[in-house]
Amino acid sequence: MVVRRISSAHTLDIPDEFRHLFLPGQEVAISADDEGRLVIIPVEQLRSRLLETFGMWSDRTDTARD
């Protein structure tokens, strides 16, 4: 665990050990889980995951269509 303080401008520096996960200027999606933890995911990773699973359920006959 790494502890950081949020600035008066509501910004947060990404600790060195996590910087390899993000590029400067990269667009990220930020959400909070049920425990209140912030989850930061690069938007292109979200799009990639959606494309991987797109249509996965479309041919199923044992699921509701609505």
C-alpha cells in the first residue's frame, strides 16, 4: 500500500511503482468499488475488453433477450 495526500486542487500523484501502467496524457476511467477503493483503468483497455467479449452472449438460447 502506498499513501499519498490529495492536493487542494484535488489532484493525486501516481506513485513511481505504478507509473509504468499509465502514460502522460492517457485518458482513464475512474470509479470506486463497494469498499470505496478508487479503480483507475485506461479507457483503451476498457474498449479492448468490450471488443473481446462483444457478441459472446448473442447466440445463447438459454438467456432472456431483453
